[in-house]
Amino acid sequence: MCGIVGFVGRRPAAPVLIEGLKKLEYRGYDSAGIAVLNGGIVTTHKRVGRVAKLEGAALEGNCGIGHTRWATHGAPTEHNAHPHSYGKFTIVHNGIIENAKELRMQCEERGEKFSSETDSEVIAHLLEFYYNGNLIEALQRATAQCVGSYALAVLCTEEEGKIALARRFSPLLLRNGKEGGYASSDASAIAEEGMELYALADGEFALLTEEGHTIYGADGAQIEKEPIEFVYDTDLSDRGGYAHFMKKEMEEIPLAIEHSRLKPQDIRHFSRLCEVLCHAECLQIVACGTAYHSGLAAKWAVEALARVKAEVYVASEYRYMDPIVPKGTVCIAISQSGETADTLAAAALAKERGATLVALTNVGYSSLTRLADFVLTTRAGMEVAVAATKSFNAQLVALYDLCTLLAGCKGRGCNPASLDELPRLARLTLSESERVAGWTAHFLAAKAAFFIGRGADYVTAREGSLKLKEISYLPGEGYEAGELKHGTLALIEEGTPVVAIATDPALASKTMNAVHEVASRGAKVFLITCIPALTREKEVFASILIPETEHLFSPALSVIPLQALAYYVSVARGNDPDKPRNLAKAVTVE
């Protein structure tokens, strides 16, 4: 949430900053701004809304910082937009300063005036208070007063050609280039082919100049770091002819599935991982949002195939429930970005209490990978749209591979051949899913939409409902089909859209009982199934027939029509499916 970028070098900074912010806009788009230092004067340009509104800013100078905001403290207004300045200092900040109110009161008692409602502005005040000619020392002293999380980039009018940086619980990367030094929340904003990136760890500081960077530890001593591994993607800002990134990323699902299969040669210490799995007594899975749903799917597969107890926790709740972590627990932490604050904290707690930590992430250089004992990397490629699509399918297939590996370690025969077929079946499903575009009219006039399923299909129902809510803003929920009778039927009225998922032959008749119940009360039933006979049921208004696969693995296919449904309803409502209101891609704050 929020993205920062910095550049100091041998070319004008403003165009570099704006281009970097465009690539970070998935992290927040309530407002954006840049500041450039030139001749001891900082010039700032801020706008409410998208980064494109910064275009044409005539800010002279080769040293600057930028920010795209997802609002936490204070409304999305120009005076709350970053960068923030006080005295000699101008800052951009990703994170939350939890004790900002107390710090602000201390500053105001000294007679200092604030110009915004944000928590971030207090950092500029602290820097001004502590500065005595040493920029890094002032940053160290200022951040020592702050409780919470931050990735910071700082300009000082008395430190020409320098950007000071600090990190705690929010990602911050550096790059040395031919034209100068770069900093950003994400590699996408500053990466170029053949360039080396460096990641600051929690508690570290850095000074960036056009000649490169110097990194300091928490004790102030200079430290040397090895460059991180990253895969350069030349296609970060190219929609490939599609109207939206979400549609493009859905079309990439088959490749994401194919590339995300777990291969022993890609996992460091694979034999040790197998040993850990052989002795695993239970799994605890921690995740948020869509990643939480992939964890629910893994629970069904793990318990059915390996007969190992698996529990799935919302990471933000796991932290505060004083969790019991039995001996032999393997904790799987799932995060597309590897920077989800709640998931990082939950993973750290599980590890602290004795669990072996396995990270599943799409970003191999993320904070989660540095914390984990074992890292399973999905290779879905960069996902720009806020709503997760291909990354969810990639997580599922990686987790299914892990399930079959665990089953093998436990001496339970498991044939993963159906996983080999998933890329081909996903292509067929994508083609068939285009038919949901014809369903949109029935959702546009609805007050709410409901999704139902049993077993692994319930996971698909939850994810389908989340997709529709987050980009079309249509209320609704995903339910276990059997729970309709315990309250939800009261919400069904004439024309209410109900999407039923039925891919398990053993449970299909039970799911269809729920279909009969809602249809008799006037609902319009839309069915996702791999069982042809069900599409001919008279209560079914419209259906999508997907290919058959092992029912435990079916969410990797059955979710695709629901992703498409959310996309088409969002577009029909005039929304931007890539950038839904109030949401950001990487949730780096609690």
C-alpha cells in the first residue's frame, strides 16, 4: 500500500519519478506527488487521483522522490498527498506510524505547525528536530521514535544530490544504474535488464547518490550486501492489446499454472524439506484475502490425500489469538507479494513458537522469503491488476504439488497426473468462460449475488464472491451450499443471481438440492460444473461446462469463469477492474 520511488543522477529526475510511479500505481492511486531538489530548493508537485495527473510537471533538478498514495490517515486530498515537507526536509513514506498522534502532540508543544492530517508528516518534523549536519544520523534518531512500519525516502535542502532511505516492515529496493541511483518499493519501478538490485532489511538505512549507494546497519556501521535475484520483465506496462491488465492476466493463467509446478531442482534443500514433511504432524496455513482461499483449497487436498490435519487462519487474526503451535507443525505462509504485513507477522509468530516455516510467494526476493526456512516460488509473472487472478491459480497448483509431495512422504499413494493436464484444461476453460459475458445483465440490476458450493467447490464460491465484490462493488457472499437453510435463504428474492459450483460427483446432488431451494424462491441460478447432466436441470438458468479433473484440484479451473464474470460485470458497470476503489495490490500495513 503506497509506493515510493527515488532517483538521483545525471538526467532530470521528474520524468524518471513519474515513470516509476506509473509502475507502482497498483499499490495506491488516491493521490500522487513528486519533489525535486535543485540548488538547495525543493519543488513539489502533487495531485489527487492517478499518477497521469502529474504529467508535464516542469520541475528542474536531478534529485527527487515520488509517492503514490493509498490513504490511511486523512482523506485523499492534495494537502494529504505526499511528499510532505517541514523545514529543510521533504519525505515520502510507505507504512503507518502507529504513535503519530503522540509524536505530533510533542511537535505541536514545541510550536510546530502541521499542514496535513497524515501520520507521515510527523517524520519530517522529527528530522528537522534531530538534524545537526549528519543526514543518516538524523534519520536514525527520528525513526527510533517511531512505532510502526516505514519505507522512507528523504530529501534535505542542505544535502544536495543525496537521498536518505530507511526501512522497517515495508519493502525498499536500491539499484545502481549508468545514469544514477534509484530506490523504490518494488523492482518493477526501477529494474532494467542486467542491473543489480539490493534490498534493505528491517532496521537498515542507506544514502543514495548518483555514484551509487552506501548501506548502514542499525548500529550505524557501513555494511556490504549481495545483490538479490530477480527476473526482469520487459512487459510490465504493456497490456498486450487487451483493454485491461486483468483480462491479460487471466489469459496468462495456463502459463502461470505450467510455470508454477514445484520442481525439486528449484527448491533449496529439497531433501531436508521432504524430511520435514515426513515428520509433520499438522499444517497451519496463514494468509489473507485470495491467498487465504488458496489455503482453504490446500486444506481440503492435504487432509484428503495425506491425512494430515491442516488448519487455515486469517493472518491478521492469528497474530492475536495466542495460537497453539504443536510440535511437528509446518506453517505455510502464502502471500503473492511476500510483503503482506499481517502474513509476515503471523509467519514470524509461528516460527518463533517452533513451526517450520514454508513461504509460498510470487516474489523471490521478498521479506517473506528471507524469513522462511523453505521457499516455494510461484512463477506467475508480474500481476498488475489489483484483483488476483493468475496468481491464485499459480498458488493452487503449487499447493497441490506440495500436497502430493506430503502424501508421498507419508506413504500414501497419490497420482499427480491430473496436475500435468491443468495447463491444457485451463486453456479450454478460458475459452468456455467467455460465455459469462452474456450473464452480466442479470447482475447489473441485482442488490446482491450469492455463490454456493460444497467441499472444494465452497472455496471457489468464496473466491468468486470476493472477485465480484472487489471490482464490481456488488455485495454478496460465498456459502457452503448446506448453510442456505440457516439464514441466507431470507435474502433470496425474485431475480437474485445465485452462482452454484458443482464439480464433485459425490456431492453434486447435495449442491443441486440447494439449487432447487433458491430457484423455488425466484433466484436465477448460474451453474459452473464439469457434469453435463446438471446443465440440463430445469432450475438452471445458464451454465458453463468446464473440463473434468480430480475434484480436489478443480478450483484451479472452476474459478476461471468466476474471474471472468467479475471482470465483465465490472466493465459493464463502468468501473476500472484493474484499480478498484479503496484497494491496493500489496497490503503492507496492518
